[in-house]
Amino acid sequence: MDPISPVAAKLEASAASYVKENRLPGAAVGVVLGHDLVWWAGVGFADIATRRAPDLTSLYRVASITKTFTGTAIMQLRDAGKLRLDDPVARHIPEFGRAGNPFGDIEQVTIRRLLSHESGLQSEPPDTDWRAVRYEGSIARNLARAAEVSTLVPPNTQQKYSNMGFQLLGEIVARASGMPYVDYVRGNILEPLAMTSSGFEPLPPALSTRRATGYGGRFVSDELEPSSTAPTIWAEGGLWSCVDDLAQWLSAQLREDGRILAPKTLREMHTPRYLADEDWTEAFGLAWYAIRRKDVIWVQHSGALHGFRSNICFHAKTRVGAIALINGLGDAATLAMDLGEIAREAVAAAAPRIEAAAPMPSEYRPLIGIYFDRELGLVLRVEWRDGKLTIVDPQLPGWRPTLAPSDKPDVFVIEPGVRESGDKAVFRRLPDGRVASVFIAAGTWMRLDPVAVPESARAGS
């Protein structure tokens, strides 16, 4: 039995209680474990007038969750050599050179800073008024007014969330790839992940009929009215999706199988770059952010547009993810993390899965063993552990560098996660081929070989 089945009733009760207590029209929710959507539920109504219940493929505006797709497109193009994260935006969009930066050169607004909302750029395009449903989604029209766009705080000094910034990133995707943003995302992200129910406006009829109705908030009555229609937007928040497809998106973050990004690039996106609040509860990565809730870190993104609220979140260590799609005005992040925490606790309490160890490559066998620093009087072990060549210090259990092979047989690169990340680990050999030492980052450790014991000594004579 999977660890989620025993808590399915608890998950359903939590989702239903949240919808009921917050007087919401409905929600579609789900839990992902590794590769799979292991639980989902439709609560309340996707459309009140027809009493239609939400299901696995009911479509919701996921709004700013779209930014995680835009960020992924940027990272794909970076890995393909089409751009660099520290490129100034104006290098790819020359028209943006007319934008203002009262704190210095406009080249301070870089791709990386847009991805992590630290460019200082204004939050919205010129003349935006979300309450009046006035928002210019056309990047071409906004670039025609680039002189009216500016940074409002010094770049790289604080979090300043910017829809305008992600609209620019969408245009960089289009220009660097040579195809419209929507076509690029569809062909390079949605289709490889079989996210066939997700798309941008105008939706085809087969998808359009699955849309949930978005509702405004309650004031003095339990009656709910459909919300205003949101403006048409794209890279910063235009995606429609469903629980079924977003489960594929979370699975892609948790599986690290290279279908959309190399594992190290995924980790690069998820890793926090800076703290966003004084309580150290929120941190921003690249197109994702993290919330520390009861000392558990949930990497996530929320979305909010007229009549819809959404959140997807995941806990990497237990490979648990959660989805909350609301067609009303609720706190989707709280609902998603509530469900995620129920699932995470169930997984943590389950009996560990025992798997056969990955076989060690034969060329690594001469490298494993004990290494000694005479001056410090310390020893390290080079081990084959959890499918990686690993350095183990018995006195520092929290420091456990792993080694990635390079193009040279005895030279390895220390992987991310420790102070020595990116440095080399170089094994050195004697003329007869035996390994004599390993140079780790900035120091040499001598290998200790077992002493051959004569047969007479073993016999006790």
C-alpha cells in the first residue's frame, strides 16, 4: 500500500473543511508523490449555475504559476547556449534600453534579476489598474512605451515582484528561440510532459468547455457573482491548467529525469537566492520561491487573477507535492501546504523502501578507501554511497561532498551543497598505477593502504 492511501480521508476532510469554512465556491486539489498523482478531489462547484463539480481535468486560470514555465523556458535556452542569465535585458531586447534606472545603468536589469524579482523594475506595465481590469498584455505595445518603464528601487537590493519583468522574459524566450512564446512553451514544455489540457487563450473548444467559472468574493450575502473577465496575458500569468496536468509539472520537479531540464538546472531554479522577509520564512529562487512553514521548506508558486487563486508546492526530500486550484477568493497556498503536510507526514512515518544499491563503476574501485592528513591527524573516507562517489568525514556528518566525473579519469568536480562546490578532487597515482593521494579543493590527503599480513602472523605463530 502506498503511504498516502491511509490518509486519503484526512486529505478529503481537510480540503472540504477549507472550502466550507472559507465560504468558497469550490476547489480542485491533488497530491503528488514522486512520479505519480496519488490522490485528488473535487470539492464544491466548478460552476454554481449548472452545479458542475470540479474534476481532474477542470481548467482553472493558474495565473502566476505560469512564471515557473517561463523561467523553465529561459533556463532551457541558457543551457542551449542561446543566452546567459547575467545578460542585460537590453542585449536581447534593444528597445528596453530606453527604460529608466535612476540608480545606475539600465544594464543592471539582467535576466537573472528578473527571474528572482530582484531587478527593482516596476511591478506592472504602464497604466495598469487591476480593479478596473486595465492591463496591457502586449509586450510590443509596452516596449513602444519603454521610456515610461523604470526601476523603482536599486537592483539587487530587495524583492520587488514584477509582472512587467516576466513579460520581458517571455519576449526574450521568443527572440532567443525564434518562435512565439506560446509556441515555444507548448513545444518544449507542455508536449514533452503530456500536459495536453493546458494552454493559453484563445483555448480550443475542447478545452474551453472545461473551464471553471471564476467568482468574486462574498460581502453581505452568501450569493456569489461571476468575476470580471481577466485581461489576456501570456508569460507572466496566462496559462490555464488542471490538477491532472499540474501533477505532471510537479512530477517533473521531483523526478529530475531530464525531460525538460538537467537535474542540476532544476536544483538551480529551486535553490533560494535571497531571503525576502525579516522573519526568514520566505526566499526567492529562479522563477520559484520557498516558504518555511513549521521548519519545513515548501518550494512553490501561487497565482491570482480575477476569480481564481492557485498554488503548487513541493517538499523535495520526501518528494511530496500538492496542488490547490480555487475558483474564488481564497488562500490557495495555505490549502496546498495543509494538504502537502498531511502527505509529507504520512510519507515520513512510512517504512523506508529498501532498494538494491547501484553497482559501482569498476574504474572507481581503486579510488575508494581511507585518506589521512598527517598534520591535522584526521582521516577521510572516499566511498561509493547512494550511487555517487562520496567523501565522508566521521567527525563532520553534515559535510558529505559528492563527486561528479570530469573528462579526465582521475579528476572530479565537487557537486553543489558544500563550501568546496565547484572545486576539484584530483586523485594522484604512483608510477605503478596505485592511488597515492587525493587533492580536495585546497589540500592533499594521503591514501592509507591495508598492510599485507603474513600467513604465519594470521596463524598466530
